[in-house]
Amino acid sequence: MMYGSRFFGPGGCFGGGFYGGWHFMMFGVVALVLIVIAVIVWTKKKHSVSTDSVSLNILKENFAKGLISEEEYLSRKNVLTRK
């Protein structure tokens, strides 16, 4: 008997054995953790880009107003754009 109690019954594929409900719960936990990590990475990346662009804009404005020299501008720009 190929589809006896072992296939659908206790311990079988569809009966709550190895493929019971816990693997669905673990899949959900792993998916949730991956989503949280993706959101954290995305927000940090977005925040650092916006901070860098604000700093560069201020630096460009100071250079355009003549408050800093070209050498100082290039030096500070190098520091800000380094990763």
C-alpha cells in the first residue's frame, strides 16, 4: 500500500511529520528578518547619500561665494566623496 498512514498520517509528508507546520513558521521568520535587514540597509544608504549631497552643496556654495579657495574646495570634496 503506497499511500498508507505513512504518507498522509502521522509522520508522513502531509501529516505533520518533518514537513509539518514549523517549517512554514521558520520560512515566515526568515522572510521577516530579511525584510527588516533590507529596510535598515536601504534607510542607511538613503540617509548617507542625502547627507553627502547636502555637504557637497554647502561646499559648492562656499566656493561659489569665494569663501574658500579652489585647492581647499578640491581637498574637501575629495574627503567628502571618499568611501
